Amino acid sequence: MAPTCDLRAALTAFSRTYTEARGKFLDAARAAGAAITHHPHPLPGPAGEALATDTAWLGPDDASRVLVVLSATHGVEGLAGSGPQVHWLRHPDALPADTAVLLVHAVNPHGFAWLRRVTEENVDLNRNWVDFSKPLPENPGYAELHAHYVPRALDAGTLAAADATIADFRRRHGDEAERVARSSGQYTHADGLFFGGTGPTWARRTSEAILAAHLGRARTVAIVDLHTGLGPYGYGEPICNHAPGGERVARARRWWGDSVTEPLLGTSSSQPKWGLTEFGYERALAHADIAFVALEFGTYSPPRGAAVLRDDAWLWTHGNPRGPEAEPIRQALRDHFYPPFADWQEMVLFRSRQVFRQALQGLAAE
């Protein structure tokens, strides 16, 4: 955090709803003199409110070095990701020469507004960046367990039977095989968990348009994608999925140091996945020297995360998203991915500001 900011004022950068977060972001962007663009979403939010992905650009229009910060790739996680973006706009770092900052607010605004991780297509956007003209990844373990990951009811007996089947899969195949089956991505069950889609989603297409509009002339780009849910409570882990041993990983380590982890080497709280946003950025920014990290802030235990995602999937597949059962499920999911506590928020702000500063210093040194 900027040293002149008191904590109470700093934490006002966070919000409890998409609408509040969007208002704070746009207000802060205007006050900072940013160039703002809006990408309206075709669907409304739960109260009929307009949704959009908004961007703020600070710095020279023709800057060759750019820091990109993304929030709400996983919608509900935007409650955490928006806070550091708003705080930076309120207290921006001095930009080195030939350097700009692009803040992309609410990459997945529908999920953000409805307090879901997924898009309106029930797609996990971080599994959607595959080449749909080629054969899609196969996940037979997920196909075997789908009906137990998204059961038809949430009564104690049904959940116990589902948990028993999943536990039996782990006994037969191992814990890692079940982890891969659950969350590496799947392209066969549109109503399931971690579904990668059947084509590029609105959020992906909009992201591609933003990249084309803003980064075509960039030569060195740092990307920080803000996430929550994995790892120790409050710790911000910079996760790098670039090919191990390559120049992009080396660049990430130059900029962010030895805290950078690599799922492909087994050093991360995350695991290898298909269709990550990072892979899409690699393709779109092939003309530039880039380093991409997902800055992942830990919250609570994986079993708790699995339960809130299961309940959310049930609500939208077998339940009623506007029924009486919806609000407790949404609140539980929100509180898992965005703990409503000042100590956690303070850790998110401090670490985010540190990672943004490291990125700007790294860009200046290239």
C-alpha cells in the first residue's frame, strides 16, 4: 500500500457488490485521468443492472512497456481483485518512461454480478482459452464423477453417497488423479464443474478485443491476473504457467523473484490446467516479450471450496437461482472467495501493490 494511506481509508477500495465495485473503479479512473473504455455485456445483473467490462489506461498512448492487471476472470473473485485496482488508481505509482498501465475491470462481469466463478455460459473462463478448431482435451475421470460432483440434491444422504463414490475413486486411482479429474478442465458436461466451453465465450472474445485495441504496439508486457481461493490464508502466490525453463519464466523470476511458483514443476498450490488465460495471452502477444502471473490469494481449505462450488453448480442446474435457497449458497461462495475481514483485505492490498511495483520496476529494466 502507499505509505501515506491509513488502513481504514485504504480498505474502502473494496466493495461488496459488482455495482459498487464498478462505481468505485470508474470514479477512481476518472479522477486519475485515465482513458476509459466500456464493453457492455448483453445480459443484465440480478437486479436488472447493466454489466460491462471496463478498462482504464494510464500513460502514453504509444508506450512500448505495459503493465496489465485483470480482475474477475473468475467472477466472484472480482470482489477481491477490484480492490487493488481501485486502490492503485487512487494512489498510482509514478510510471517510468515509455510505460503505461492497463487495468481491465470485471473480465467476467456476469459471474461477478451474480456471485459465481463462471460465465453466463457456465464456463470457467480459465479453461476456455483452448483452440476449438482442434480436438479438445479429454478428461475421462470427470465424466465418471460428474453426477457426484454435481448431485441432483443436497440432502445429507445424497451428499454422503456422492462423497463415498469420490473417495472410492481416490482409493482406486490416487489423490492426484481425482484432483485432475475435478479441476483440470472438462469439455463434455456443460452443466458441470470447470467446464471449458464449446467455443470462445463473450468474456474471452471481449478480452481478445481489448488486447488487440491496446497492446498491438507493446513490446514488453507484464500481466497480473488477480485470483483467490488457493493457498494459505491471505498469502499472494504469483503462479506462472509458462513453459518451464523458457525465457518467459526467466523474465517472471527476474521481475517477481523466487516467490514465483510453477504448477508444471509441482511447486504451486495450483496444478496444470487446460485453457488458461495465460495461454491466450501468449498467442495474442506473440510479438512482445511477456511475463504472466496469476496472483492467487489464499482463503480457506480445499474441501470448503469444493463444497461451495458444488452447491453453486447444483443451484444453477437443479435448483432456482432466484429461489429461497439461492442467497445462502451465494453468500457461502462469496465468503469463501472473498473473506469479509480487514486483515485479509490488508494482506491483499499490500501484496498486490508490491507485485505491481515489482512489475513496473521489471519493465523499466528490460
